[in-house]
Amino acid sequence: MNKDIITVTSPLLPDLGEFNKILKDIWERKWITNNGHYHQELEKALAEYLKVPYVSLFTNGTLPLITALQALRISGEVITTPYSFVATTHALWWNGIKPVFVDIDWKTGCIDPNKIEAAITPQTTAIMPVHVYGKPCDMKAIQNIADKYGLKVIYDSAHAFGVEVNGESVLNAGDMSTLSFHATKVYNTIEGGAMIMHDEETKKRIDYLKNFGFTGETEVIAPGINSKMDEMRSAYGLLNLKQVDAAIESRHQVAIKYREALRGVEGIEFWDDLPGVKHNYSYFPIFVNAKKYGMTRDELYFKMREQNVFGRRYFYPLISDFSTYRGLPSATPENLPVATKMANEVICLPMHHALTEEDVHRVINCIIR
Ligand SMILES: Cc1ncc(COP(=O)(O)O)c(C=O)c1O
């Protein structure tokens, strides 16, 4: 690979020497999956780190979404955002649920609570919002609507590792929350994910569901799935947990430099930190107003690529624009003007723990004209 390339992300990797030592221990234990020692340790450590009562590890961030919907027996229609990774809506499809797309708020990229009520029908059973880029949704407003109409709330918190509002984890909101530990995320276990729940009974039920529904040697209580995290990735996750704070701080410093350099650049918009929020700096989206900037988003994106700076048009296209979902009544661009504008203007700049001062300057120099 060309050394000059600046990638949009780079995986946080544990120290290989330390990982090797743990691998040796796993080899000696000869217990490599099915709720092993490191799996249990990681669930405990994550619950503490994330300030949540219960964590159930999964093999990726998509299966906990699918399983949460199963566990809560969600059916009919679910209100969700088109401005996310496609797995959010796929999880509904895998459960035979009709997605109903609601527009987003320009200030956060998250679902706009003011537009939710108009989308509720007698078939609506739940709301599935996304803390997109780790920006907290308006959780209070969403819960008020859910309570008023008797709806469940499942947060796709794939981007929201460690995010807190006034000292409280956003993962505690709603009925359940899910995380992704994919290699591209702030905190990764290569592939991996988790579900956050409020009580021990639910934790037990989820643990059964991710293991085919087995409650013991001879009993299966539900048509569960296989989504167990193995011992190698659990151990890798324990090592990464030790360095994730430093990684988030490095990202924070990059965000500070981007903001300093880009503030005042005509036609380039970005978000500042929100008061009372502990951010994880998982992404740094900018929004390109072609008229004011004098260049379209795509022109800038490809100009950056020519200079070996790889941003990402994330999220573009909208989920509602993919062929699977395009035919839904709620998928029309007229129903989703803010999300459509954001998808057409966004570039996520390179953002990871290992960006150097020089890398950051190269990115900035692509944008400043
Ligand atoms: C918002 C969102 N939801 C769900 C997922 C799915 O997670 P995974 O890739 O771990 O299955 C992702 C992953 O990129 C995501 O960004």
C-alpha cells in the first residue's frame, strides 16, 4: 500500500506481545468460545467502563439489533432514521418489520423527534433511533413519545461507545441499546458487538438467544441465533479497553485542529461539541455547501482522493435510497429533505488515533483554498 495514503480510519490494535501472552493462556485453557473466561471478564469490564448495568457480548453489531427486536417481540412497523448504516434497517427487514423512515435534525444528524408522531400508525410498535456519529439523540423527547403511544425504543448505539450526557451513559436510554465493535469503530474487537440491557432477567434471555436459545443441556426456549463472541476476540477487547481512553483523546486533539483550521471557511459546516456531552470523536463529518464553497461535495471528495486523502461519504446514499427500501412510502426524498441534504453534502474526514500532525495538515490543506 502506498505509504502516502491517509485513510479515513485505522484500527486500534492491542500490543502484539501482550496479545500473544493471552493467546498462550487461551491455548492452555482449551476453552475458546461459549462464555469462556475472557468473555466473562470483558462483559464485566465493559459494564464498568460504560457505566451500564448489563452487557451481553455479540459477534458483531448487527445481530444484537436483530436479537433485540426478537426479544421484545417487535412486529408491524418501526419508526427509524434513513441516515445510518444500512444494518439498522436490515435488522428490521430480517424480522419481517416494515421500516418507516422519519427525517433527521440538521443539528445532530439524529432522528427529529418533532416528526415522529406524524409517522405513528396503529401498526407502529417501536422506535429505532441511531446516535449517529456518537451524537446523542434527543432521548427525553423520544421516550415521551414512546410512553404516550406505548412503544418500545431500541437504540442503535453502534457509534456511541463511551458517550455520556451529564455523566450518564446514553446506552442506558430506551429498552435496549446495541453497540458495534467493528474494526472501524473507536473501540474494536476486530468484529464484535454488544447489547446493553437494564435487568438480569433480560440479560439471561439475551444470552440464551445468542446461543441458539439453549437454556441448558437439553432445553431450547426460543429460536435463537448463534452470535457468541469467542475467547480470542474477547481477550483482544480486554487489551483494547486499556488504551481506548488515550485513543479517544488523540481523536479529540484531531477534532480540535480540524475545527481551528476550518472555522470560517465559507461553505464548510461542521459540529462543535455539545455542552454536558462526553463525546467519543468517532467521526468528523463536514458538510459542503456547493454554492458557497464553489465546489460540490463530490468534487471535493475526489480532489482529496487525488491527493491520497481518503474521506468517506458516510452516510451516502441514504438507506431509503437503496433499491430494497426505495419503494416504501416513507422513503421519498420529499419526506426526508434534511437527511437528503446531509447525505448529499457530507464527507467524513480521516479520524483516528494514529493521525500525525502532518496528516492533519494534509487533510486541512485539501479543503482550505
Ligand atoms: C449505525 C450502525 N449500525 C449497525 C452497524 C453494524 O455493526 P457491525 O458492522 O458490527 O455488524 C454499524 C456498523 O458499521 C453501524 O455503523
